[in-house]
Amino acid sequence: MPIPFDLQGRKALVTGASRGIGRAIALGLAQAGADLVLLARGAEALEKLAAEIADHGGRALPLPTDVTNPAQVQRAVSAALAEFGGLDVVVNNAGGTGRFGPFLALPHSAWEQAMRLNFDSALHVCRAVGPHLVERRSGSVINIASFAGQGGLPLLSPYAAAKAALISLTRSLAAEWAARDVRVNALVPGWVATDLTAPLSADPQTSASLLEAVPVGRWGQPEDLVGAVVYLASDASRLVTGSCLTLDGGMSVLSGGPATLRFFNATGG
């Protein structure tokens, strides 16, 4: 019987692979034995990552791609299928928080940008690779969502709405593709320290304020998501589809908010 978490022989495509969470996921999948297709806009960073994977005995195909452009996504998927003969795992990680601000102060362009980065990118990839997965009756799609998509996030309403749409798409595709043995799931991380969240994590006052609502009391790291991705990519999760796996340090179970956590800590709980 094969090791459930073994990804030897699997082919995985990761968007937003050049940095942060995407980079950590790509390295983790490679370590588990998968061959990688790396998508992001920055060619130099992708080449560097591909070389790092090769140095550790892996195989990676870097394809500079703007995943908000459906034509570019289709070309990348076609190139990946031609190179590897198939795809088994798709990780839609590309995204970004976009502009901060009160709802009434944000221009329409902020909403367009948030939807392009966080929802349309995954939509384009799923439309491009979906026929292949459905036809071969196998595959795992993993969408990187956010806690903001489940509970909302003041001053980042476009980002929260886009991630909510991604979670809804995850569940809809899971229902549609289940009969074809294509699984679709999402990860729902909390606050993760990356280049995109650096303005928040680097400011001591802002960071402390945000962490008041996080029971584990720390920022997540990109590597904290790798195990969950490997699980969802592997046969260990073959009965799992339509799920949103939460990795938020306990934020979602703290019903009383920061005040409850402060009381609990003060009383030595």
C-alpha cells in the first residue's frame, strides 16, 4: 500500500509561486515528490525557485504568467500539459489584499483589482485545466482563501468579498466535479506574515492589536500551510471535497473576541 502522503509521480501547478505562501507550497510539494509547474509574473524569481527545486532533485517548469489574463493562463496550462503529459494537483494561490480603506472611500477600481487578483485568477485556471481533470477523472484543486472570506474584514471589503466568492466557487465546483473524482477544497488561513502583510506585521502596535484575536498569539508563517496542502493533494484526503480547512491559530473559535482572550490569559487559563 502506498504511503498516503506520497506525491511521487504527481504533477502540480501552483500560481503565485514566486514568493510567500506560493513559494513555500511549491517547495513543500516538491519535497513530497511532486513535479512542479510554477506560475507567477516575475520570471527571475520563478527561475530561481525552479533551480532550487532542481538542486534538491526535483523537477520544475517555470512559466511567467499573468493569471488575471485568461489567454496567458490557457497558454501556460497547454505548455504544462505538453511538458508533463498531465496535471494532478492545482493550487490557486495567487492573490493580494489590494487597497485598504473605508467602503465609501474606495474607488470602483479597488473592487475590480481585488476580484481580478483573488477570484478571476482562480476562475481562469479552473476553466483552463478543468476539462483535462474532468476527462481523466482525477485531480485535486486547492484554493487559497482567507478568514476574511468567511467573516468579513473592515477596511478590506473588496478583498473579503473576493475571497468569499472563491470559497463559494470551491463548494460549487466540488459538487459538480465529485462524480468525476475531481476534488476541490480550500484553505482558510488567518494572519500570515508575508511581503503583502509586512506593513501590518512589522508595526508593533498594529501587530499586537491584530494578535489580540489570535489565541496562539503569533503570526502564521507560509510554511504553516504546507502540510495542509500536501494532505489535500494526496490520497490521504481522497474522501475530502468541498471542505474549507481553517488554519487561523484559533481565531474562528474565539466567539467572545479579543476581550475573552484577554480575560482568559489574565486569569491564568
